[in-house]
Amino acid sequence: MYAYKPGTLAMTFLNSSIEGADTDTVREVAILMKQTGADIHCIGDGGFAGCSSPENVQQLSFSIKGKPYTYYRMASVNR
């Protein structure tokens, strides 16, 4: 078994056209991503318009962090 260095982070990606799917699909995949125990979650930039829809980005955040945290981060000033 391979041992990682202390402090190593794991990353999951939601891409390969899934970022353009409906929000229910994004929710299901995000829950699976969360179950992996990864520290960083990333959504791809593909799709017809070349970017993920805001609804899917928001759904990913809802599924990973929850609504209160998502709304707090959306309303806070990041400087």
C-alpha cells in the first residue's frame, strides 16, 4: 500500500460533459465525489457555451457544502 506524505490533498473532478447535465445528475455525482473523502472538488468548463451553467456550479456547492455555507460564501466579500 502506498502512503502519501502528511498534508497531501486529494482532488475530484466533475467533467467530461457531466457539468452540462441537469442539476439532479450533478447532485448525484457530487454526492459520490463527497463520499470519496477528497479535499478539493472541481467542476469542468466544457459544454455548449464553453462554461458550466451557474445552476450546476451552485448545485455542486449545495451538495458538497450545504446551502447555508454556499449562501454565506456567495454573500461574503472576498478581498
